[in-house]
Amino acid sequence: MRAEPQSFDRVLSSMCTEPHPAAREAAERFLATNPGDPGTYPTVATLEDEAIELLGEIAGLAEPAGYVASGGTEANVQAVRIARERADARRPTVVVPESAHFSFNKAADLLGVELAVVPTADDGRVDLEAVRACVDEDTAAIVGVAGSTEYGRVDPIPKLGEIADSVDALLHVDAAWGGFVLPFTDHEWHFGHAAVDTMAIDPHKMGQAAVPAGGLLARSADLLDELAVETPYLESTSQATLTGTRSGAGVASAVAAMEELWPDGYRDQYVRSQNNAEWLAAELESRGYDVVDPELPLVAASIPTQLFEALRGEGWRLSRTADDELRVVCMPHVTRNQLESFVADVDRLEDEVGIEVPVSGE
Ligand SMILES: *Cc1c(COP(=O)(O)O)cnc(C)c1O
């Protein structure tokens, strides 16, 4: 039997989405290319330069250095690696908020750096006093999250930049998910707003490119040079990427998506997604559930475990936060119709599993 990919009809838990048709087409055309070997595949290597130019434009950086990575995980690992190479400390520390993605645990494990995890305040953003109290001469980097994985929160990036400067550490911004929606908000998150050194920003999430297409950006080429190793059997002389052979499909689809959608298409998408998130938040709230205000298009709400399981049983792909809240990511494939039928299922299943929810205002 020929396996078919599952449909996105009931997928509310994914941070990836259906690629834009132009991205899909470009991915297919470049399937058999390897930007890891630019001497052999110069066309896709040129496309990668374009991808970095476009990512720089989105992230407020006029002359960006960087490359198209396998995803946010690789970009975060590499950013920590840059910071470690830069640091004088024997046992360098990287300061991360508790809201940081688990890829930083992988980075610490691989690279032998210490993670100093600082708490977030009630608003879900990192507690600046805790960061100040935590940094010292061993601090190699501070990580700020611009669009946290669980609640879509944005850390105070400019302030983190000042703290990083005060101890001569790098500032890395993790905008893996948020990078393609933040340009249309008032948040200060990018190279133009703060002393950001490196950034993770993924075309394969909100950017509507095919998987795998992540982005690592660096303020200057010398930061990227920290990663370079010599490449004896290739015509190119050095390589900064973590992987060797890489996906030309990811690179080509990232360029195609960004050329098609930046900025107007992404703005329209942001508005649609944000409206959907606010609509869903209001619907759940009116049913008596506690909802975390969706600052970006991501809704978290406390619903009973039985209801969560029943919804999963109906085929809804849902995920949970560490605090057991329902988490719905309003990605481009998530439509209002889809959310309406989700809410209809919430109503029906509440009755079926016998859930009593306090009506708001009572
Ligand atoms: C998804 C995500 C990552 C990891 O990216 P992958 O592409 O899954 O490797 C890192 N940071 C944040 C904030 C994310 O949302």
C-alpha cells in the first residue's frame, strides 16, 4: 500500500505547516542538490546567499552572515558553539530563560557548557533581575526567546543586550517560530532593535517553507568563522555548518516562500492567525476555561484532562504545555472553519464526558 501523508485538517499542535505552493514546487526542483558542496552545486549555493539576504531583511540586519540550517535546533546549537569559542572561561555558562526550547539542553550536553536557567516572571518573559544576578565573567552568552514555544512570549531583548554587553557576552535570540510574525507587531526583537549577535529564525515554521529549512543569522562574518572547519575533499575550503550534506530543497523552498510572501503575504497571514488565536481564546474563556492571553498566534488554556483526551480521540492533534494546558498553534493551515468545528467538538464532548464548567461571571 502506498502511504499518504496525513492531512492538516485537525492538526492544531504543529509548529510547521503546509508549504506555500511556490515553496513546494521549488523544493521538488532542488531535491537533488547539496548546498553543503557549493563547488559542485553553485546554483543552490547562490540561492542560499539570497535566503540569508532575505532573512537579514526580516530580522533587521543589512549585511547578514549565516546559513540555512536543518532547523532551530541546529541554529541554537551553533549559536552556543560560537559563544563557547568566543569565551575565555574554562567552563563557559549560557544563560537561558526557563521558557527556552529544549534544544539548548542538547547544545549544553554536546558542547560541554553550563546552562544557567533563570525563571520567567508572571508575564511569561524572563525575569531581568534574575538574569542580572546570574551573569558573571564565565557567561558566554545570554539567550532571549522571541516567541516562546509554549506561550508565544517575547523576552525584553534590548535589555538582555545591555546585560550581555556588561559582561562581554554574546546575545542570541531564538526567533525560530516567532521570526515570521514578529515583524508585524510592536515587539523589539531583532538586530535593528538591540545588540543581537546571533539569531535562530526558521523558514520551515511560520515562514511556510518545506522542512528542513532553519536559519542561523550572525551580525558579522567573523562570528560565523568561529564555526569553520577545513574541508579537504571539497572545492570550497571551509564549512561552518553542523551537517555536511544538506537539503537543497529546504534552501530553494525558503527562498521561494520568502520571495512570494515577504512582507505582504506574511503580514496577511499574521493578521489571520492572530485573529484566529484571539477568537479561540475568547471562545474558550466564555466557556469558563482559564486562557493565557495570546500575544502571538498561540493559545494555551486549562481544560480538563478527560476533555483533552476525548478531543484527541476525535482525531484532533493537540499538545500540552509543561503545566498541562491545552496548546493550540494557529499556523497558516489552521482556519476559522477548522477552529469552529473544534469548538463545536468541545461543546459536544463536554456533555459526553460530563464536564461541569463554571460559566464566566457566575
Ligand atoms: C521549534 C523551535 C525550536 C526548534 O526548532 P526545530 O526546527 O524543531 O529544530 C527552537 N526554538 C523555538 C523557540 C522553537 O519554537
